[in-house]
Amino acid sequence: MLIAAVLGISMTSCNSDSDVKDTVTTQSLSSCYAVVSDLENGGKTSLCTSVVIKLTLNWTTGRAEAGITGLVIGNQTYPQIVMKDIPWGFGDDNWGSAISATPTMETSASGITPAVTSFNLRWIDRMDFAPFVGTYDPGCSFSFIIDGRYHVIGSRQPFVFAGETTSSDPEGKTFSTLIPVYSVGLDFKTNKAIIAITNAQFVEGMPHMTMRFTDIPFEIKDGGSRIVLETNSLIPSVGESPQPNFPISDLRATITPGAGMTLHFVCDYRKEKKYQVNANVDYTNYKDAIAGI
């Protein structure tokens, strides 16, 4: 119960007529965004940047309720969209999923009952990751069609990933580590991204440090299914200090919400040796990072 409170998850018990108690938890997936594609207008997209999903899980019945706020389509702000009686469960990969072809819809206070089909929500709580990140930081992805016209795809950001980072020098010597953690924050107003790498290490003996790559242009592709970051050059920072002796070039990254990120860049060490750096990271491969080994 203490862990649930710290991570913003509340637990209740519901009494039925037979006095059997259901175990019910509620949590919020905040800091979400959604890409809305108009299927009747050539797939033209718009962006919602302040979406929140309130998720209520009945662990006894295996049914869920999802309430979505912050969805804006055109000039219309939808009232809270509430879907009920959705089957849910956890898979072998520790991701939860709530999926329904035609969820039961709740009529809003304004009398609107939106039609939602093909609802698919996946999330992973990552409770053991919270002390490292400093907050409850679940991963999630969601998609659905509303009113038969608008296809919605979204996720949470900043994205926080971990996994394998590999590098190679001009002589072909390679180095690999599972320690770095990558946080990618998107500024939807400027279409620029920041990549912060905690415990960055690209070569043997390099001290672990937190590096920041800023002002990276990004594009949302395929209706929100991919986010692509690209820049030919940048100067990284350690803390607030720019590091012109270690310029970064040829940075290319692809984020697949709900899956992970591939990242490539070249680090020029004092203009003496160029290291090719590649990272293949995701939402779950963080055990070595939090262990600090």
C-alpha cells in the first residue's frame, strides 16, 4: 500500500450484494500526447499535447475503465471520454493491456456519447525504476478510432529508455555497456527535442556523466507510429557546460512509442578520434542501470 501511495496509485475495495470485496486500483497516465489523423481528410494530422488517461482496474473481475481527458479535434475539445467494462490483464512481458473492439461508452455530463472503436491501451508501471528516475514513470501507448473518422495514436513523454549502447573506434575496437539511461523530451511548439543521457559512457575508462544533446529537430511520422530525430551536428553539454571538444555529428534516432528507440551518432574525441555510437534501448531493459553495475 505504501508503494502504491508513493507512485500515485490508489487502492479501494468494492462490496457487492454478496459482500464479496473486489480489489480495485486507480492510477493516472499523465504527460501524454495524441496524434489525431482525419481519415476523411486525407489523413491530415493534428496534435493534442495535454492528454491524461485515468485508469481504473478491477483485479477481481479482470475488467477496466479508462477515462481520457484533453482530446482536442479541430476546434472541439471533447469532454472526458469514459470507456467501461474493458477486458485487461498482464502479459509475460509485464506490460498491461486493455483492449476492446467496441468498448461500452459513458455519456458525458453534456449529453455526448462519442463512439470509440478499436481501443488499445498498453502500459508498464516500472515501479522499481521510480527511485532511479525520481518519480513514477510508466511507459504507455494507446490508439483508437473516434466517431468512425479520427484515428488517435499516443504515448507519454519524455520517453525514458535503457538498454545496450555500443561504440567502435576507427581501428574497429568495440565497447558495450548497459548502464546509460536515455531521456527524450519533445517540445511540440518548436519541434525540437532534448536527449539527456544519464551515466553516458562510450569508451572503456570514460567516467560516467550526464550529457545533454539539445535543439534536435524531430518529425512525427506515420500518424504517430514513429518519431524521427535528425541533426548533422551539435555541441553536447555536461551539466550546463558546453563541450566543444567533443562535437556530435550524424545523429539519427527513431522512437517507436510503446516499443523503444534506436539511436546513432558520431562522437569526435578532441578531433583526434571519431567513435561510432549506437544505442538500442527500450522501456524494460533497465536492470543493470538501476543496479549501477
